[in-house]
Amino acid sequence: MKRVSYAEFGGPDVLRLVDAEEPHAGPGRIRIAVRAAGVNPVDWRLREGQRLGAHPVELPAGVGQDAAGVVDEVGAGVEGVAVGDPVFGEGAATYAEFAVLTAWARMPEGLSFEEAAGYPSVVETALRVLGQVGVRPGQTLLVSGAAGGVGSAVLQIARERGIAVIGTAGPANQDYLRGLGARATTYGEGWVERVRWWGPVDGALDLAGAGVIRELVELTGDPHRVVSIADLGAPELGVRFSGVAGSVPDALTEAADLIARGRLHIPVERSYALTEAAAAHRDSRAGHTRGRRVIVV
């Protein structure tokens, strides 16, 4: 089969489309014929050699953890899913023709494989950081970097829970944030004052790593009310860095329910072929995403 791999750490150019042995579903796992794979910042962070404790890398390594596709092998002990079922979930080396998933859920009706591949990690992350930041219904959450995949999920889940959201993003994404129910403002000079104009902030999420941790602490008044998924230096300022996944199966179940009820939709901004993985990583690293980027197999 074909898969995207890298034999050394470095920039996007270390990615290669190679021939590889097909993986197989061990106990408690399923294998899918991949139709699409989600592109996440963790993918290029690992490729660059950033040391993320929850994701040890042994070279040569495959790329990707999110995927949607059709079940074609079911491991021992797995129930509730059969060969031929369309599913989405998390696994390893998902930029490939076949991949083994460790967590999955049936795809909601009407969802395309491209769309489904964009949900697993971002919804798990959104649910996790919303729990960690501790903002309750009726309170206000500030989200820095609100237009990307995680931000899109956070805004919609927060709205479903009765939490008011202020989102920051680039000028081109202001209407997009408003469409998801957020009060929107741009980055740049004066953004702190623009946020203050709306009143007190009860918690804040840093989703973009834009160097705004000090300002988020200032706006909330307490570093323990700020959570980052993007700034590895956040703990130096007393802010929690959230990098370890919670219950992925539970997150997928909740995602499927929200999608089926029309309460969650994350658009696909751009799709790439397996041969374009390097371009997908360059674009992901550059940021300014509206929704998700996916690899189509």
C-alpha cells in the first residue's frame, strides 16, 4: 500500500509517499480502507521533532491520527462494527491507503468522508479544554485562534452549553465566527481593549500559539483560568498546557450526536491528495484556517 512517511525530522520536504506493508487489526482494533485523513498541527509538530510526551516517535514514522473510511478488518473482541461499515476515528499513520484505528464511531448519516475525517481530534480537544478551563453556562469564554478546527468546535459546543464566547481571528474570518454565535474581534493592536469592551472574561483558551498568554492571564485575572494547546511555554506563566487526550471514544460518541442533531458542523477548507501532504503541512503551519484541512485517499 501507499503511505506518507518520514525517515528524519525536519521540514515538510522530509515527507515521502512510500510503499509500505499493510497494517492489520489486532485485538480491540479495526482496520479501515482510508477515504480521508485529517490534518492536525500535531502532525507537523511531530515531523519537526518537537518532543510531545504523549506522542513518542520511532523513525521511520507514518503521519496522521485522524481518518474516515470503510471497515475492512475487525480485531478480536471488537463488537458493534462490521466489515463494510463507514466509520471515523483515531489511530496511527492515517495518511495511507489503510490504517488501524484505536477509537471510532459510525459516521452520521449525510456526512462525507472528507468532512468526517476532520472531526475526531478537534472534537476531543475541544471537549477536553472546555472541561479544563471550567467555564460554566452563563459565563464568558475568550478563544484566541477561534476560526480553526478546534476553535470551530469550541464555539459550537460552548453555544450548545449556554456559554457566551468572544473569539479572535483574522479580518477574513470575522463573519465566520459570528455565524458560529461568537462575538468576534481581530488580532493586532488594541485587541485586549476590544475584548474588555464586552465585559469580564471568565476563562480563556489559546488555540493558536500567537504569543498572547500574558494578555489572556491579564484578561481573566488568573493563570489557572487559561488553557493552551499551542504554546509550549505556557507553563512558565502558570498556564496549563493541554496535550494529553482524554476519552476519544466518548468524544466521538458526543461528536456523532451533535452532528446528527445539526448542532456541530466543521467545514473543510481544503482537500489534498496523498502526494500533496507537504503542502498540507505548510498550509497548516501557516495557520489562518477556517475549519479543517484533509488528505483525500
